[in-house]
Amino acid sequence: MLKLKNIFKTFNAGSVNEKPALNGVNLHLEPGDFVTVIGGNGAGKSTLLNIIAGVFPVDRGNITLDGVTINKCREHERAKFISRVFQDPMLGTAASMTIEENLSMAFRRGKKRSLRWGIAKKELDLYREHLAQLELGLENRLKAKVGLLSGGQRQALTLLMATIISPKLLLLDEHSAALDPKTAGKVLELTEKIINTHDLTTLMVTHNMRDALKYGNRTIMMHEGRIILDLKAKEKKSTSVDDLLKMFERASGDSINNDRMLLA
């Protein structure tokens, strides 16, 4: 489904600020895989998502999705089949527009636009149906400005917008990290429900080791731009946070020095 082969990415190459971000990354996702990505600051997690989404070009290597090489596809072209939810709830929605207008934009992603005015009743009924699944009462607030929503409500809406038309690949970049623990837990439960319902192939970056082990059918750990651990479903189920720390130390020859990972 998604294949990354020998991916290299260095920022500011040849300068005093040279920073190797990805160092020969190989990764293969099967259809329906829900992979959590864990690693310390600077491990390459966000860069991995950015090169898949087309934010940055790769220096070397090949990226294919459903057998098609997408290296030369620009970010807006990949957005037709790759959806992304960011850490900041403000990034995924238009604050000055209503809930129904935001959903309408998401619903038309990758489709040809026409001069037809307004949103049809059938479409509004679809939005209400999807919003009701969030159990946040937003189905009764279609005319409300998104800027009036709480962070958790806004992130839940962003998640719905990213998946209302099932993407080939869903990228989640620490999408619960900016929320309080209770709200973050609810957003993660909702995430799992949507992914399982639509059988979405997903990469979810997180700093929380418990969440990395709890969600998905596979966990990978990155360090210095490389994938150093790849836990499949059976091994993942029997792995604790302490086990994961020990595995990291054995694989990297280093110890984790990251408060967000250790305290999460």
C-alpha cells in the first residue's frame, strides 16, 4: 500500500546548520494498518509525515502509494488522497466559517467544483449523521462559527473533515498533544473508532508511549532519522512501557532523554 524505500532527507545540506533528518528509512504499510510512531525530539517523526504528505521533497529514495510513485507529486496533489490532522486544533479548520461550511470544503476535496449555490439538504443530513457520531452535540450547531468551539470539539471536527471522504492514507501528527488529558483521551477513542469503521490505513505520531502501545496494530520507534524498532500486533500486545524503554536502549545504544516521553 504505502512503501518508503531508502529515504534520505537532510536540511541545510553543506552549511554549518546541516541537519540529517531521515537516514535510509524503509517502511511498508499494508492496507488497513494503523501504525503508531514514537521517538524523542529530533528523531524524524514529523519529517517522516512531511515527506509523505509532500511538504518536503526527498533527497534520495522512493515513495509509492498503491504502486504509484508520488515523489514528484506536490503537496496539494497528494491532498486528494492523503489526509492529515495536525497537533494544533487551529490548523485544520477555518475559524471564521461555520461547521457546515468547513465540512462542505472537506466533502469536496479532490472533486471538480461547479457554480451550484449552497449546500443541498441531503448533504446537510449527511453532515448531521457524521457529527452525531462524535457525541458532542455539534449536529445541532451547523451554523455555528468554528472559532467558537473548544479545542477538543475543533480537533474532533478536524478529524471528521479528514475522513468524511475516506482517504487512501491518514496522517495524524500528535493530534491530541495540545489537549488536556481527558479531552485527549476522548479524541483518541474517537480516532480509533473512525479508523476501524472505515478501515483506514493510518500513521499516528505520538510522544506518549502508553498511547503508542494501546492504539493500532503496529508500533515503530525512530531515533536519529532511522526506524530502530518495529513491533507487530502480537509482540505489541505483550509489550509494556518498561519493555519499550529497554528495547530502545538495546537498539539505539542510548537512553531516552525526553521528558515528554518519560512522563506521558
